[in-house]
Amino acid sequence: MALTKEGAASIVAKFGKNEKDTGAAEVQIALLTERINQLTEHCKQFKKDKSGQRGLLILVGKRRRMLKYIQRTNLEGYRKLIKELGLRK
């Protein structure tokens, strides 16, 4: 199931500076994390969906690159984001 408009808007409101701040790296990482969680559940249910697994790996790589960027530019913000999203690192 895709991310709904209301779900995306709540994530943007929580992690962005305002409700229209969709370009911030923190917001993008939070949105990617939500999509990754949904796709992980899908892949658990449909084990033979190889294109879904490939898409999941692409999203994880994109999120990892964005997390490296935030870690490099804003270490305190990185630590706070990791804690809020419940990511291991």
C-alpha cells in the first residue's frame, strides 16, 4: 500500500520546518523510512517478488547516502533523526 497524502503530510509536519518543507533532507529520510517499512512488510508476504526486493534495496541505498550527508553536515541533527526514526547506527 502506498503512502497516503495524510500520512506524508504528517511526516512533513513532524520533521520539516513547516508543512511545505518537503525538500529538507530530514523529511526525505523520514518519508523514505516509511516507504521502506511498508515495502519490507510487502516483501515478507510475497517472497518471490524480486522486483519489489530490488526496489527496497534501492530505497535503502538512497536513505543511507542521505544519512551520510546529514552526518557530515549536521551531526547533532543526525543523532536526533536516528533516534526519532528508530534506526540502528
